[in-house]
Amino acid sequence: MSDTMLLSAYGLSKHYGAHHALDGADLDLRAGEVHALVGSNGAGKSTLVKILTGAVGPDAGTLTLAGMPVPFGDPKAALDAGIACIYQEANLVPALSVLDNIVLGRHPTRRFGLLDRSAQRQAVRELLARHDLRLDLDAPVQTLPTVQQKEVEIAKALSLNARVILMDEPTAWLAHAEVEKLFHSIRQLRAQGVAVLYISHILDEIFAIADRVTVIRDGKVRLMAPIAATSKAALVEAMLGRELAVEVGTAHRQMPQSAAGAVALECHGLSKAGLFQDMALQVHQGEIVCITGLVGAKRSEFVRALFGAEPADQGEILIHGRRVSLREPAAAIRHGIGFVPEDRRRDGLFMGLPIGANLVLAYLPLVTRAGLLVRRLTRALGRRQVEDLGIVPARLDLPARALSGGNQQKVLLGRWLAGGARILILDEPTVGVDVGAKADIYQLLRRLASAGAAILIVSSDMEEVLAIADRVIVMAQGRVSRTFTGHEVTQGAILSAASGEVAQ
Amino acid sequence: MTTAHTIAEKISGALPLRRLLRDYGQIVILALGTIIFAALEPAFVSTENLIGILYQISLIGIMAVCSTFVVISGGIDLSVGPVVALAGLMAAFTLEATGLALAPALLAGIAIGAGVGLLNGLAVARFQLPPIVVTLAMMSIARGAALLVGGSVLHLIREPAAFLFIGSGRVVGLPIPIFIFVATAAIMWFIQTRTSFGLSVFAIGENAAAARLCGLALTRVRTLVYLISGAGAGIAGVILAAQVRTASANYGNGIELDVIAAIVLGGTSLKGGSGAIYRSVIGALLIGGMNNGLSILNVSTDLQLVAKGVIIVVAIALDNFLYRWSES
């Protein structure tokens, strides 16, 4: 890490109406450093990123890159100055090849607008070699694992001569082994003198990769320190303020071995060609079971089959000991199962519909008399969920898209609690959810389990698994690799089971 | 709730005026249009002319409100034009076959529309075919079927008086089709705002994957919206036959564009998930007012077609602009 200041932002402020999204924030990045940016949802991280990329112009402040001022509110100027951003959701064209994605929009042409393919290929090859990225240039991007898609985006940024690369939650969709690969790429960037702004909720990652860290809360910088001079506790405190930080701490320690009740959800020999084979599982009332494993272990596919979303080819599912046929989600819902899907935007929420509608749509018969919606019942059902779950703002008439990620996730949970679902299946329930809301969700799940609910969670977040699981099932290549109970649940044991051998 | 409203404003980032314009822009456009036409030709706002406008839009209006659910659910129905012809022919033939019995004729006309809609619905919902292709094909099939059964001749309808009354009779000075339009719109509005079916239509249009995971009956709801749209065209076809006292295989040609224009001009998004029945009523008023105003100003029919197209694009662009402006 050198001491040259590459990017300096000073006194950045941005307000929307009366709300100060950013309030005099400073940020400086050195050439060849990985600088972590953390903060809860709504703290101002995304506003800061948008200002740096020129997507929005600030009300006040200055921005310089290598001593030269960068004009605000001009995405092209930011890009030309060498500031590139890799967003949480891939910004690639899935059907195009790696090569085409990297050079998209800047094809070197010969006469008559013909593409000079060989020159392109040569230039990109050299670029990849220089940064130790190994990518098949002709593979369509959609066939690549997520981590390689991130590498394509990095390559794309580098091909634009980026000197500063912003990465927004780059590991959100990655499994553990893939994270290490990404870190390798990031370290290469650092060695080449690129400044990386690494935005993440996951503190372990920050301590593994970052050189310095900036914490913002309510639009202000609360902490800026070399990573070696700080601690997890200090970061959490800076992110949440002191009071909340204590609460989260206790939430993580709380891990009661609840006395399991009767078996609520059970399956035997569940198979689906090409996806998972011979899956067996029992979830008891009052129990939280986590399914973990690497991306590609087909965990989501398995739980979607349990909910009837994509039914299995063979095998049986039992609910409270009775064999059931779940060919459609509607059947699973009638049997008291609720399902929170992995991608809440794509499969879960009705973004443009009011929060109240989002809360009642899975149980319309409860609020309907002779086909007519009864407003009193709709409102009562929605209000109860908003209050029980602490959804903020507590408004039934706002569209779901107005909520933060954590509150959206609460709405999805509330949708099932509204109808009294006793078996809950949650796929990656806290991806993209800030630390505060995460703690809320863990506490809520624990409370539901104590009240007798059976809860099955798919999670790649090891901290999450360790914090809330009574039992852990590790899947690998579409099969159960191992099951851990109580004190057996340790990070090392789970990781070796996930990456390794399938139980014979 | 003052604080709550402040929060809402913060979140949507919109000033009240901007949000009002965004939500009720069509009403503003309607009012502006009325003022402009009235200034150019005061006869535009005479009672007789206003009733005339309502009478002229009642068919498009009925079809638009019945087709709105299709659009909210994320689909489109292009097949309503030939259904108008089919329904008129069915009514005429049934009158003939039953010795001028009124009820069977009305039912037959509406039923043929509902039947075509049902076929659309099954193709879209059960066999998952793209709505634009299905209903475009159905447009051709239904027009062909109408020509097969009706030939190229006009089928005169001279009696019964009760049937003709539906087309041109008046009650308290207002033509009957206006009452049918208002009643249809009221029923559809009720279904939209008060029934679980209405809410399901929005949910499916907004996010079909999520709707399925909520256990909603996608196939049934989707089939029903097309059936309703077809039935609406059936009603319009029967009224048209009664108005002009004839049935013909060539009626309703191109009317689907006016119907879709009414829905979209009203502010229901072709992307699905948003819209309202009352918006389609306003959309029909916009189209009717425009046609009537241009005629009153003696604009030639050729020029009217061009002007209508331009006004539609400008109105939608303005709506888009207002939306983005209110969000900024």
C-alpha cells in the first residue's frame, strides 16, 4: 500500500426532501488499498456510491482523483476519470460471451464498421494475463458460476483503465469457496495499485480483505481506521450506535437447545432428475434446521420441491405424519407451510402493491367473505403483522418498494405468519439485510420456534448457521453430505462436509 | 397521521403537487382538452353534444373496462374487434331462429364473446402462449368465422322493438347504451376494488412468480380475465347490431386499437400490475372527446386519423414525463 491519495471526497452532502441521505461525509482511497465501507441499510452507503459514480450529483462537497477534480453528476466523466463500479446484481448481458461483455460498447472497428475481432481478443487476453484472471473468452456469461461473472465485471472495469473500483456487496451471491477466489482477484488488483472500495455487511470478510475501513451511519462518517487498529465490536457499535450493538451481541449468543416436539415436516427418498437424489429430512416442531452447502449443491431446488413450487419426481413428503401430495404451492399452503424465496424481488414481493396487500395475498380466504374482500379484516390482519414484526414505516398503504431490504424480508415473513403457517421454509433469509434487521429476524425466528413452529432455513452465511441452527444439514451435489446436531455444529466441520465427500 | 404522511413523502420523494399530477394527469388532460375544444367551438360543450359523445364512446367504453383486467394482469386482447361482428351475427341469427325471442338473442351474442375469450384464456393461461400472439391469431380466426357464417352481406334486423330499443331507445333523455356502459363500468370497478379476484389480477400482473408462491390460482384468474374481455366485446356487438339495425361480418374492424388506446391513455400500464377501471372510463372519454371535437371543428377524416395518433403518443409521453418528474 502506498501513501499516495488516489481519490479524495470531502464534505459530500445530499438530501432528499427533509431527509439527509449524506451529511458532510469524507472518504479517501489510496492507490493499492482495499478500503471497506460499512453501514446499515439507509446509512448513506448507496448515496455515496451513486455520487462517486456520477449517478447523482451531491448538494455540496468536492471529489478529486489523483489531484484532478472530477465533475459531479456525470457518469461518463466518472468512468473516464477511472472510477468503475461493480454492482450487487450482475451488470452483464447473459447471452453474450465473456469477450463481448468485456468490450461491449467499445468495439475496435476496421473500415465499414466491421469488428476487429482478433485485435479485441489479443487486447483482452493481455489484460487478463496481467491481472491473473482465468476466463474462457468464448463462454456465454450465463454459463459461468457467479464468482466468474464477478471476474468478468472486474475485467470489464480494468479494460476501461479503472483506477478505483467500487464493489457493492460482491459476495452476496457467492458461496464460501468462491469468496476466497474473489479475494484472490481483489488482492491482485491491490498489487497492481488499484484502489478498491469494498462495501459489505459481512464483517468477517472485511477483516479478511480490507486495509482500512470507513463506517457511516445516518449519512455521517462515524469511524475511519486501519483494519488492524479496530475490532468487530467497534465496527458494530459505530454502525448501530451503542444501544443496538448490545442487543445484537446477545442475539448472537442466544442459542437454546429447544426441546424438539413432534415431527412436523418430513421427507424420504425425494429425488428430481439432474438436481437432487434421495433426500431425507425431518423438521420437528420448535426446531430450527439449517441446510447449508456450496452454491450448486441444489439446496434451493430441494426446498422448492418441499413447497410444491417445482415438485420432485419421486419420494414422499409427510406433514405431521400424514403423507401429502404437493404438486402446487397452493397445496403446501393449505397444509400450513410458508416459503420465503431466495430472491425476494423476483419471487417474493409485489413491489408496486401496497404493503397491506403483500401481507394478505397468501391467505385471501381469511379476509374474504363470499368472494368480497372485507376491509376491516384485511386491515386488522395487516396491522397485526406490521406491529408484531416492527415493520418500519408502519404503513399498509405504501408500496413494498418503499421499504428497506430488512423490512421487505419482514413483510415476506409476515405474509405467512398472517395465516398462522406452522412450518416455515426460508431460502437465504438475510442476504442483503443489514445487521440490525438481521438480529430482528433471528430473534423472531427463535420466538416462532419456541412457540412451536418448525423452521427450515437454507443459508450460505456461516455466521448465520452457527447463530440460529439447532441442527445443520450439509448438502453437496444434490445429496445430504452430513447432519450435525448441537455441539457438533462448528465451522470447520461444516466446511469440510460442504466441500467434500458425499456420505456413502 | 401527519408524521406518517411526511414519511411517505420522504420515501416517495415526491411533492404533493407532483404526485397529484402523476396520479390524476389524465383528468387534467381531459379538462384541458375540453376547455380548448370549447374555446374553439362552444357547441362542443352543449348538453346535446356531450350526450352524443357519451353515446359514441359507450361501445368502446364497455369493451375498454372489460378488457382492463387483461392489461392489468400483464396481457393484452387484440381479438375484440371481430368478436363485435360475431356477437351481432349471433344475435341476428338467434332472433331469426327463435321467432324474435329477445333473451336468447342477447345471451347468444354475449356467450359467443365469452366463448372466444375463454379460448384466448385457455391458450394463454393453461398452455402459456404469449397473449399478443394468441389474440392476434384469434383476431384472424374470429374474423374468418364471422365471414364464414355471415358472408359479406348485411343482415337486417327489423324487429322486435325491444331489441332495437337497446340500441337507440332513450330513458330520461339518455340513450340506453350509456346506461349499459355506466352499469358495466360500475360492476367492473366493484370487482376491481372489492373482490379477492380483483386483487389477484393485480398480484399476477405485478409478479406472476410471487403470485404462484402465494398459492393464487393463476390459471383460473388468467382465463377469467380473457373471458370477461370477450364477454364485454359480445355486449358491445349486440348493442351495435341494435343501434344500426343490421349485423355484418365486417363490423368492429380496427376497434381493438381504440379499446387499447382508451385503456393505455387512461394510465393503465401495458407492463401489468397497475391501473384501474375508472382510468379506462377516462381514457374512453379522451378518445371520444377527441373524435367528436375534431369532427365538430370540421377536420377531415384523413387528418383526424393522423391527429388522433399524434395526440395519443403525445398524451402517453406527457404521462411518462409527469411520472418521472414526480419521482425526481
